[in-house]
Amino acid sequence: MNVFKLGAEYQYSPKLALRAGYNHTDNPIQGRDVTFNMIAPGVVKDHATLGFSYNLSKDSELTMAYMHAFKNSVEASSLFNRFGVPAGNDRIQMYENSLGIAYSMKLK
């Protein structure tokens, strides 16, 4: 699987760092694997991220990150068709949004 990533960080001020990124990969699930992956349809190929870190003091920091994985789907003939069960096609699809917030503190 090929994965391409690009990220950037901009130090807006001594207290604030801004970040952005983009990720592209080959589809990890091929058509022959659709039936087996219905429970975990990890077919996302592209996602973008935004985030920041803000120094609240010399010993603490607030970090927030957002990620959006763009919708992708894979469809293929169901594995059950091979066993004489007329199951047609299986299709898996996924998109995702994630928001993370973290507070960190340096202990002395």
C-alpha cells in the first residue's frame, strides 16, 4: 500500500502553533475482500486535518485537532454467490470525522 502525507506547522505567535495536513493512500480493501470487511469497512483513501496548540502558561498547553476522512466505497460480488446463495453485490462505505482535545501539564 502506498501512503502519501503532507503536513505543515505555522508558529503564529510564541503561544500559538497552527497545523494542517493531508493524507492519501491506496484503497486498503479490494473488491474480493468486501464481504469479509462489512464489520470494519476501512475504505477511506483521503483525509484532511487541522489543529493547533496554545501555551496557556510556561507549564501547560491546550491542543485541539480535527480530522475529516472523505467518503469512499467499494462494491463487488458477494462471496456468498460462489456457494450458490444468490446474494448479489456487497458494498461497504465509510467517512469519518474526529475531534480531539488535550490538556497537558509539565510536572516538576
